[in-house]
Amino acid sequence: MTENSDCLWDDGVAPELALDFDAPHISSREGLYSWLAALSGFAFLYQGIKWWTNGAVDDNPALSHATDVVVKDYADHSK
């Protein structure tokens, strides 16, 4: 490996730097705010879906709770 090319990725097609320097006009603060906004967006989306489908678990018509089977515990000798 030659000196000063340790961050160069050469796959035989087009060598490129491992670090992107395509947007030098974006500051670290703006990048951090964008990253936090994206994470917040996913959190709000998750909470919104969870709130929207809150009662859907109990409304499943496939099997009612009346069909729950309770098996006697034979290990309990106190009965």
C-alpha cells in the first residue's frame, strides 16, 4: 500500500475515497440536527402506529377468550 492512500477504495472500476467529501457546505450541527430529526420521525411514526392499533389486539375475531383452555396443574398436591 502506498503512503497517503489508506482511505482509498480501489475496486478496479473507479477508485474512490472511503470518506465522502461531497457536501462540504453541510456543517456538523446541521448534520446532527438532520440525524436527530430522522430518528424523531421514526419514533413518532412508531408511537402513532402503536396508538392507532391499540385496541386491535383484543378485537381479533379469530379466537375468543372464551375458548382458553386451562389445564389442571398435577404438580400442585394441595388441592
